[in-house]
Amino acid sequence: MPASPTSLPSGPLPPVTVLSGFLGAGKTTVLRHLLAQAPTYGGGSRWAAIVNDVAAINIDAQLVQPGAEDAGRTRIVPLGNGCVCCSVRNELAETVAELCAHSAYDHILVETTGVAEPRAIAQLFTQRNAFGRRLGDFARLHALVTVVDARYFLDEWRRGHGRPPPTVGEPKPVFELMLDQAECADVLLLNKCDLASAEELAQVEAILGTLNPRAEIRRTEQGQIACELLLDRPRFDPVATLGAARWIKVMGTAAEADQRQPLVTRPRESRHEEEYGITSLAYAERRPFAREKFLALVQQGLPPGLLRAKGFFWLAEQPADIGFLSVAGGVARVQFIGTWAAALRESGVITDAEIPAAARARWVEPHGDRRQELVLIGLGLDEAEWTAKLADCLA
């Protein structure tokens, strides 16, 4: 993010559309089809495209270079040797800011790497840096678009549920990244629909609609979509988009309840959930889990129909550590991501007045912000059975 040298653009902020999606989903093909429509869109538009690649040689940028006749209307900016959501975040912000401050583009398109997380890119627009600047001062985030390979997504989901019990602590699985990309999106392009059956497409749409009820789902073949369907209407909303994931909404329901008592809540199901039997529930408790029992449940007791699980947990053996569980495609990941504010206060690291607002909002004496707060999404989850299984893990 520019500290001060780059001047703010005058007039309306140019819109930015971000294309995300796993490796091979078809992002570059979608981008090429969009750029080909620039000369005729709105009577002729001037666009810039930033193409990111984790490799030192940016092949995708070469693939989308415009022909000689369109070179004056479209500019391709390669951004390689890193990912825009982590290692080259600053380069992305600098590039967008420079394009907006010094050039008159009608729209800026960003193609991310296959491993980029849209949430981190959106935060460049919404969160201020140490200099008080944010990318939203230079450009307007128009939409987060995630491209999904329909058949590959379904195959990964099925493959995950046929795997042996997961190993706790293993690296983030591929399918979890795919879900992260789908859960933080305004538009989901279900691509390569010509390679999947009607039944398979309906099943993928049901899963995606459950994971992200807010996102608009559009089917595409070979990445072909009319640009006005993506570029005419702004879709990004800093609150609605970043909070669209089903697990976030369900967890919010749990957080609003009195967590002194166990809570299991089953939200109203959508049409897809009624048709395919996909349900979700939240579990909240103010007692710690016994480490051995909880990890045994995670490693060996997950049902084959569990699509997604996510949330925070608290172990009796590690009372200071914030535990985080994520299950995607049958693979579980357990990690410890920080220290409970209650533990920091007890050890004298912070005072009562310094307890963060987020922790204070969930504070219940005598445990403070320590809690079990888990969301489960899957096929035909038995509410009573899972309440009992989780309760059996309590110390």
C-alpha cells in the first residue's frame, strides 16, 4: 500500500473485479473471454488486467496478452514470483494504486493464483495499513468472483470422504482451500459444466449454496460468460461478503445465545438443503474438552457425510491455548492459533481494561472468553447424536 507518494484518484473510484479459484479451474480462460469483449462493451472500454503467478515466469500473463488491434484499450500487468494474498500483497496494492492514480481505466481485473485466498485480498481494500491508507482509497472492490471446476470439485469432495481417518496437524488440505475460496465470494462461476452431468451439477450447486448462501451461482462452459453479467452490477459488500460463509452465520447464532449452557442450533434450511439433506448445526459450551477424547473423535469419529466443520475449542490440558478445528473433504486440521484473553489477564500480560472487544463480547465468568464454539455442516447430521458425542469429550 502506498504510504504517501501515490496521489489519490480524482473522481469516481475505478472498480476492481477479482478472479479467484483453484489451479485449473479456468480463471485464465474466463479472463481471456472477458478481455475479448472490452472493445465492444459499453461502446468500447479501457481495461487493465493484473495477472498473478507464483512462478518466476508468468505464463498466464502471456496467454491473455491482447492482439495488436486491442492493445490500446487493454493493458496486462504481470505480477509473478509470489501470491497476491500473502507474499506479494504489497505489490498488488501498489500496482492497483498506480493504475488508478495515473491512468483512466474503466475497470481493473485481477486474476489471482490458484492458491490465493479471496478474504486476504478483500482486506487490502477494507483494512488500513500502518500509514492509514487502504486500497479502498484508490479503487472500489466491485466483486469477488470464484471460478469452480464443477467436476473436479465434486470428485475432491467424494474422494475426501473415502480417505482413511485424518492425521491431526497435517498441512491444510486442497479441498479446504477450495472451500475457503467458495465461502468468500460474491459470484461463483461453476465452470466446465460440459464435463459434468446434470445431476452432478445440481449436487455441486447444492453444496456451494449451502457453504455460501449469499453468492450468485452461474454455470459456464469453457470460461465463456457475458461481461455484463459480472461487470455491470457491483456485488461486494464488506460486511455481507466477508460474513457470507454458512459457518460464520451459524457461529454468530451460537455467539448470541447464553453460552453458560450447551447449545445446539439448527438454522432454517434452504431449498437445496431440504432436497439433498444437507444440514448445519452449532455447538457451544463453557467447559473444556479432554484432549485425548476430543482428538480421538476428530481422528476416528467423523461421519462420512460431514462436509464442513469449523470453529474454536478449549482443552483442559492446554487452558491458555485457543484451539481451531477445520474439516474439509474428510480431512481434519487441528491447530492452536493464539492465547485466550482470559489466560493473558490471569498471567498479568493484560489488564481487565485491555481485554479486546471481541473477547469481551463473549466473556462469561469464571472462564472468560474460553469456550467451545463449533459449526458442523453435512449430510443428514443427527443433532442428538452429535450433541452426545461432543458432550462425551468434555473433561
